[in-house]
Amino acid sequence: MTLARPVMVAISATSMMSIISMIISLLCRKSKKEKPKFGKEIREDEFMFGQDVVPCNHGSFGAVPKSIMQTRERMLRDVEACVDEFATVTSSMLYEESLVCVADFVGANIEHLVFVENTTTGINCIMKSLKWKKGQSVLITNLTYHAVKNTVVDVSENSHHGPNVITLQINFPIMAKEEIIQQYRDILESEPDIKVAIIDHITSGTAMLMPIKELITVCHTKGVQVLIDGAHGPGQVQLCLEQLGADYYVGNLHKWMFAPRGCALLWVHPKHYKEVRPLVTSLCYQQSLQNQFFMQGTRDISTYLCAPTAIKFYNNFGGHEAISKYNRELLQWAMEMLAKEWKSECFPLPDDLRAPFMGLVALPATSKKSFLLAGAEGTSLKHLKKAIYDKSKVTCVVMNIQGRPWCRISCQIYNTKSDFIKLKDAILDILKDLF
């Protein structure tokens, strides 16, 4: 009996320590802040919208979470603590670390990747790097983003042997992606001097997910280089750039990836390394692709260095699977609700050509449609958008497509059904006031 008591005491002490450990663990777990749920909760906890703002237009400018903004602010303070050390030592290491994270996220070899400020900048880099021969052409579409069209026209008018600009007309409705693929086959057959085709991954105005894999194959069959405008790609669709097959891919990280504005990627196929250069020639002229794009004087690169934090934020909230599920379901509900309440229709696209997180619904019918589209003072679509915001604090995009006014909406994890109900009411109220 006397030998048994110490054993019992030992067992009792061990059990007590185990219980205490479990209690501490449970207390710690409870004290840890749970991740906010998508919708109202995450908007209040993680984003910085004004109290009355109803954000239905994420696609235009994105939204930066508080934690990522704080990372950038902390980084800028660290720079000012010793700018010499940052410029000569730290910046290159952090830049490479950011590229490694982005390369992993988009399925790219880090040596094929550089940062640029935005997609338009990246496309300018490519178009103004290429050497053109007399008679060559560049192919765009009527859906190409206007800033990109301007870039192409600039290159055409101001480069030595500037290319001709050929515009493929894509009209709606579209019943199947094969229609678009065939259009590209036809125009490449009839225009044998096309050197480069600029193809949207997701069209900005019409929110159409282009069949880029098939179009790349069609273009390469004719010896045409392909530059993908992926402004809306990263974060909205999963990417594997090494397998995509494009010659160039440019995509924003500040739209659907939560990075600060002024953060985008440019992927270049290695066979084009020697041709591509940044818009600004600086200290690393004629060095490696990465060195040339990295060394751009005193440019603020803090937006680039926040990319790992943005990717972590994206993954912490379930990554593509969870974010896509929420946004797709909300978008489908919102579009169907708006079309019903406005007695209109959703944009005529097959499901496999619809952007995952953006969509269009026709504005309510009005006898003053021609007046609205004409751009008369106070009633043009530009003024309509401003009037909606001024009266209801709802952000959205309204545009004219083939002579009909449409509203483009975007869904992100901070949106709720009530946002789109407010949008529905705002449009109805403003049109009633105007007419």
C-alpha cells in the first residue's frame, strides 16, 4: 500500500497537468478571434468602406483589406527608418520573395515573371518593345479595353513601320464559344500579316470569359504571337501560366487579389526575353529581364512587396474554392433578381463564357432610351452613374452595348444580397426621377 500511493499521486499529477493543458488550450482557442464570415461581417472587420457606401463595382478598382494596407504602411515606415539600407540591400531581397509568392500562385517560373504597375503598363511595355516590319498588323477586338486600344493606336502612329490595326467585331448574342473561335480563324486566314493578337482573358465591359486556350492555339497555328490582357484574371480564375501557352500574359493583382492598387504581373515567354524591356530605361539597361524591371530608380515598390500578404489573405479565407463559391452564387442570385425586378434580361452569353464574379443586366426599359444613350446633359450614362451614387451611395457601372443600356455588377466576399437590392431600388428611383 505504501508503494502504491506515490504512483497514484504521480498519475494524479500527470492527469491534472493534462487537464490544465487542455483548459489553457481551449481558452486560447476561444480568445483567438474567429475569421469573419463572408458578407457584412468581413466587410466590417476587414475592409474600409465608408459607412453608407454600397459597393457593387469591385471589378473597376478592387478593394484593399485593412491588414494589407497596414502591411504597406509599416513597410513605408521601415523604408524611411534607413532608406539607404532599403534601396541597396533589403528591396531586392523582398522583391524576389514577392515574385516567388506570385509565381507559385499563378503557376509560373519566377524567371519569366516581373512586376508592373498595372495591366495597361505591361501591355505598353510589350507593344513598345516589339520591332515591326512594314505591312505587319496587330489584332484587337471591339471589346478591347479603351486604354489598350489607345496604346495600339499610339504604336501604330508613332513607331517605325508602325503596325496596321485590325479590329475583330464581336457582336451579341453569342450562343457558343465556337462562334468566337471561328471568327479568329477566319480573320487570321484573311489577314496573313498579323504579328500579334491582343486577347482579353475576361473582357472588361461585357464580362465575357474568353476561350483563351483555344484562341492561343488558333493564333500559333498561323504564327501569330498572343498577348493576353488578364486585367481581371488573377484571383477570379485559376492560372497556370507555364501551361497556358501564351507569349505574354499581363494581369492585375489589385482587382481580384486584394493587393494595393499599382500591383500587376507581366509574364514573358523566354523566347521573347531579348525583345522585352521596361518603358523606363534605367541603371540595369541590357541586363536580365528581372533586373531591368526591378531597378526603376526611386519608384515606390511597396505595392509589389505587399503581394505575399494579399495572397495569404486570399488563401486564409478559403482560397479560390471558397471565394469562387460565394461570389458565383451571389452573382447568379443578384443577376436573376435584377432582371426580374427591372423586367429586363441578363447579358446574352452561354454559361462557359460568363466571368465568374462579374455580370451584366439590362437597365429597365424606358421610352427615353434614345435620350439616355445620346449623352444629353444630365441624362447620359456617365451622368446616370454619378446621379445613382450621389443619391444612394451605390457604386456600379452603366454602359451602352449595341444601342442598349446595361449595368455591370461585381461580386466580392464583402458583398451581400442587400447591396444588390439597394442597387435595384437606386436604378428604379433615379430613372423615375429623370423621366
